[in-house]
Amino acid sequence: MIKEIAFTAYRVTDMTKARAFYEGTLGLSPGNVYGDKWVEYGIGGGFFAIQTVTEEEPSGQRGLGAFEVDDLDRTVADLRAAGVAFMTDTIVESPICHMALVKDPDDNPVCLHKSKHPAAPR
């Protein structure tokens, strides 16, 4: 079911300040950049990302781990059948991936992730 960690992300309130810290202070190089909403940094075999807080994604939820899966549709179906609580009713699509969010027993979000470009360099 789970093959690897796809990404870890933090939500930030000020993208300009966050980028200055991660790029200027820590020396990370940005990869995929989606305006002032999302910036990815390739590190080793995975990604670290920063995401601007929105009304739909409040600042109280600061971190998120994402697990890469082989077959997202099958994984979602299996987990729904097992009674796992989902945070989204549908699979969400971005320009580079498909995702579904579930809750762990403490209501922490866990992202099930399927890259559209699995062979892309990280």
C-alpha cells in the first residue's frame, strides 16, 4: 500500500518571510513553485514544502505528512471499507498529483499521495 514518504509540509502565514528563512537562512533551493501558495524543496528522496494558510486550511493545523501509494483509488476504497475517517469526500487533484486525506486516531491529517510523474527527479 505505502511505498515511501512523498512530502512533508508546513503551513505558513507569510510566504515571503518563510521563503527567506528556508532559502536564505537554511540554503534550500526551490523546486516547484505555485505562486504564493506552495513551494517545494527537493531533499534527498522526498520533498519538503511550505503552504500559505487559507481560510479553508486554518493555521491550527501546522504539519502534514504524505505517503506515496501505488494505487490511490484502491487504497481509498480499501480504507473506506475498513471504516477509516476521511477529511475529503473526493480525491483532490493538483497539477502534479492526486491526494486523499484521512485522519489518524488523534485526528491528525495523513495524506495519501499519488504523483502524476513518479519518475520525476527529486
